[in-house]
Amino acid sequence: MIDALLRPFAFEFFRNGLLVATLAGALCGLVGVYVVLKGMSYIGHGLSHAIFGGFAASTLLGINFFLGAGAWGFASALMISGVTRRRLIGADAAIGVITTASFALGLALFALFGTAGSGSFDAALFGSILGVGLADVLAIAVVLLITVSVVFLRYRVLLFTTFDPEVAEASGVNTARVDALLMLVLAASILARCRSSVSR
């Protein structure tokens, strides 16, 4: 019985998949607390689609995917944060508009210029946790370590800004900078989770 349970661990792809799933769970749980408290629970799903626009643009321009998609994801997160801070529309509405537009732009670019040289097109949309390698495990581990460090070092400021941004700003906290830091960590977390999907 025990042998049957341990048999999958003999395969490297299973061990890597289990490690990535565990690390990603810890990473998303840590970042997700602040995201949910800010009323932006849809942003994780939205940004994972938004970086598809960066994937399409970087692929067609011949730029490294992680640079293109990372910059695109961070820019999308900052736009969402900026719109939400100005209270022009609700957070979920801003996420829906910006991320859907970004995803649609990626599809439009591929429709106009084709997907030649982009063998990872399907992987970018769907991915497979069983396709991860050691580099993917290390990438998520590094992002998790950075995220833990940011939360540990900026815990009070993050908490203050999340629960009461108006009072935090009146107290001298640069809430715009704190929000940008949180968006950077969130974008890095999503990009690290998507890395395994597009590296195969």
C-alpha cells in the first residue's frame, strides 16, 4: 500500500509538479491576503490573462518572454491600481476592462501577424503543471523568498495601507508607493506561476 502511494515520487516530473504546487500555494496565499482585503480578489485571475498581451508582443518582436510579459503585467497592475485609487470605477470593473483589453490585444496581434515562432501559444493559455522543470521550481522559490522578505520588512505599512489607505496617507505613508510594491510582488508571483506554462 505504501509502495503504491510512493511510486509517483520516482518520477522527476511528479516531484517537480508537487514542489511547484506547494510553493505556488504558499506564495498565492501570502499575497492573496492583501489582495482580498483591498477588494481586488479578481486581479489574480485577470493579470494571468493580461500578461498574454505581453507574451504576444514579446514573441512577435523577438524579445525575451519574461521581460516582455513581466513588464506588461507590472504595467497592467499599476494601471489597475491607479484607476482604483482615483475611484473612477470600482476595482473589479477596472480589472475587467484593463485585463480583457490586454488579452484581446494579444489575440489581435496573433490574428494579424500569425503565431509563427510561437510554439508556446497553447501553453501560454493553458499550461501544464507536469511540464515544469528544476528551473521553474527555483524561479517560484526565489519569488516566494522575495515576497516573504517584502511582507516581513513592510508588514506594518502594508497592513495600515490595506485596511485604511486614507488614514495611512494622512499619517505620512506613501500609499502610492506601497500599492506599487504590492502590485510588483503580485505581478512577479503570477509571472513565476506562468513560467512553467510557456517554457515547454
